[in-house]
Amino acid sequence: MAFESDRTTESTVLPRLIRAAGLAVLLLLGHDRAEAASLNSVFLEDLTWTELRDRIAGGSTTIIVPVGGTEQSGPDMALGKHNVRVKVLSEKIAVALGNTLVAPVVAYVPEGGVAPATAHMRFPGTITIPDQAFEQVLEYAARSLKLAGFHDIVLLGDHGGYQSELKTVADKLNREWSKTSSARVHAVLDYYRTTETAYVEALRGRGFSPAEIGTHAGLADTSLMLATDPDLVRADRLAADRSLNAENGVYGDPRRSSADLGQLGVDAIVKTTVAAIRRDLNSH
């Protein structure tokens, strides 16, 4: 009976040890893959401070500061449209440039007044801050990144309402730093301008009218979102909702929006912005 007991113990313990060893190997492999993914990431948030230090020492001295905004985009698009879109596009731009990282998205931007409510602030969920506070956030983000060792800090804004503030901050810091440092801030306004020029021209070339293309939450805006993150677009409302009008924050007609049309915008924005950043870096 004792012999049988020993055999039973061996038959149950050995498989458990094998399973435990297998699990340990899987966990180790998973950890290695996760670590490799983080080391290959262009997002500053994915790195430890020592990994970041080593990336900068290795030549990654350019960083993009993506600026989004939390605002209404009609009944068919989520409030985080600008934040998600600018992060996706900044990643593509950083990869195309090489030796470039991407800072956390600035999600709080000027969106209008609160007393009384103006512009997008008339709709629940939109968040605003004063122009001065916004400029200070950008300024001290740039100062922090310069202190970390970045030489070129690129401001990209996905929203039209604060483009002049991006330039104001860049001009202020460049005047100050020109006396003591080679670091520069680049307000690359071509990123946003492309959505009003080359992208619109491409859509008009496909037969869409300016009224349908729109200026906010219309066909252009919605298609661009479908190409970057379709989960933020409510497709069922695009097909049937009659509330897609100016009264509900829609300026244009998004009903014929598609990811294919949006890809025209993605390609134009990435190509134009990469070229503009390279010009700035070379001139500097």
C-alpha cells in the first residue's frame, strides 16, 4: 500500500511541476516581449526614466508634443476625438522621422467661455481652460523636455482654435533660449492646415461639395476619425440620425464618411508634417 501511495504522489506531483515550469517560461517570455515592445515604442509614457535617458543619449533628441482637446463633435463622434487622433498621427509622424519620441497628449485646451457658455462649451462634455493657462502648460512641458535633454520640441495641434497659441509659446521660448541653448521649439502649423487644404482638395476631387465636407464633424472630420480610430464613431447614427446638424454641433454632412476617404487625410497630414519638421530641423 505504501508503494502505491508513493506512485500516486509521483503521478500527481510531477505533472504539477511540469505545468508550473511551463507557466514560468510563458511568463518570462511574456515579460521579455512586453519589455521589447516598450523599448521599441515611440511614446515617452511607455519608457522608464533610464530607458528614456538612454534613448536620448542614442540620438532620439526630437520629441513631438501632441495637442488635442476634449470637445463635442456631434451626436456621432466621441468627445475624445482630437486626443486619440493626434496621438495616432503623431506616432506615424515620429516613426517616419526616426529618432523621434512622442510626449503625452495635451487634452485640456481653450474651447470657449463658461459664463456665458460659448462655442463648444454649449454642449456637455467639452472642457475648456483659459488661453494663459494653456500657454503655460505648453511652456512648462517644453521646459521639462529641454531639461530632459531634447534638442527639438515639436508642437502639433489637432484643433484649429489654438494654433496661434502654439506659435506664441514657440516664439517666446526660442527668443529666450537663443541666448544660452541650441534647443528649439517648433510650432508646426502645417499639420492642421493640411486638413483645410490638401485634404479638402482631395475630397473635392472625389466629387464631394464644400457643404458636405464641412468644417467640424462633417464628412472630412468624421472620415479622418474612421481612418484613425473607428470605435469613436457611432456608425448607426451616421446612417439614420436626423440630428446631424448645426443645432447639434455638426457643420457639414458626415453620412457618406468612410475610412477610405479618411486615409486621404492621414496620408496628406503625415507626409506634409514630416516634410515641414525636416525643413525646420535642417534650417536650425
